[in-house]
Amino acid sequence: MTTAAPPRAGRRRTPLRGTGGRTAAIFLAPFLTLFVVVMIAPIAYAIGISFFAEKRSGLGFGGAETVFVGLGNYADVMTDEGFLSGIGRLGLYCLMYIPVMLGAALLLALLLDAVVTVAKRLFQVLLFLPHAVPGVIAALIWAYLYTPGVSPIVGALASGGIQIDFLSVHVVLPSIVNIGVWEWTGYNVIILFTALQAVPRDILEAARVDGASELRAALSIKAPLVLPAFSVTLLFTVIGTLQMFTEPHIIAQSTTSVTSTWVPNMWAYDAAFNRHNLPQAAAASIVLALLAGLLSWLVTRVSSKEAR
């Protein structure tokens, strides 16, 4: 009697070499194409035209000629009084806006982490609602609230004997800071609150057993553990602040205290669309991009040292 031979085990198929790389390339191709078209190409174009300028011959009756000027546009931008004033004004804005907004975001996140579970959802929605409002709409709302004669806030303060013009030369900067704080505090609260949820609860329980109060636990345990998330919000805030344009541009329609070159981005916009000097506008944009890169590097460097 013969026994049947055991069935042969099926041959194991090995994946073809290079298949994974081709698949990844196929899926990444749409993103890379859009990234090159939307990001890389405009940046390269801006860098290219920043080295040229249009020169008119004679008394202006001849045609304009595009000539290579090297770093001439950058020199003009960096010596322009309006651009430098905008940089200084933006620096004052950062000194007021960043500490107030991030401090309020951290405080509200710590308070939100301490309330009962039912209230957390409600407060998260309420705090995030201002950020859900588009920046243009938010600026229009606050421009209405700042305008004397139509603002209920100005009217209520006047009825109480307090006369204040939110759009005056000396108050318009804090007024715009207030708009930024109103828009972005809730967004950063959500980021910091999410980081607080990752704090090990056993550490907090051990602190409470040792007699630590909620305030002590918040300052000594929670705040240091969310420092990496706080550093990320600081980095994004610095970059976003350098891009400020919408709020002062809208406020400028209601007051003469905000000029067309009030901040660097408005200076570049004015150069491109009012003075029709695209090379100078491109040079100003590149200068701002380099400044943003430098500040981002500094924030990252300081944050990494603090984390150690």
C-alpha cells in the first residue's frame, strides 16, 4: 500500500523590487506637482524679478526697459523710511500681541483642563468660535465696534464719562492687537488643551496625594510638560504675525491713522498695485521671508534649549 505524497507547499511570492517606490511616487505626484506650481514656482519667480527694474529713457516718452539691477531693489527696500517704520511697528505689535495672546491661551487651557467634563465641550466650542470667523469679517466687525457714532461700545463708554477713540494714532495699534487676540486665542487654547490631555494622570494624582493644590499642579507639573506644544504655538504665532495684512488693511478704510504702508505686507501691496513696482514688491516679500526664517530659527533654537 502506497501513501500519497504530501502536497507541496505553495511558493512564496516575493514582491518585485522597486514596486513600493513607484507606488509612493504615484501617490505623491499630485501633491508634489501642486507644491511646485503653487509654492516653488511663485517663489522662484519673485526672486527672479527682484533683481530687475523698469527704467524709462529720456523724459518718459520712450518705452520702459527692463534692466538688471542686482541687489538694487533690496537696497531701496531696506533704506525706505516707510518700510522700516512698518518693521518697527510690527515689532511693537509682536511685543504686545504675542505675550498677551499666548499667556491668555495657556491660562484658559489650564482652566479648561480643570473644569468638569460636561463643561469642557461647551467651553471648547465657545473659545474656538472667534477663530471660525474669517479674518476679513472679524476685521469688519471690530472696525464697526471701534467707529465713533455707530459703535455701541464707544457709546456705552461715552455715557459713563469715558472718552476714547480706538482708531486714533496712539490707540489704533492696541486696537488691532485686540483683534488678533480675539481671533487666535481660542485656536491656541485647543492646541495647548490637547497637549494637557496627554499629561500622565498618575503624576497629577501623586501630586494631589502629596498635598499639591490645583494651582501648584498647574504651574509645577502641567505647564512644564506642555512646553513643546507651547513652543509650536509660539513658532506659528511669530510666522503668522509677520504675515499681518488683513486687519490693518480693513481698519485703514475707517481711519487715517493706518496708512497704506502701515506694516511691511501693506508696503509690498502698495508697491505692487498702487505704484506698479513689482520688482520692489518682490524684494520686500523676500526680505520678509528671510526675516521669518531667521525668527523661526531663533524660536526653535531657544525652545530646544529650554526643552533640555
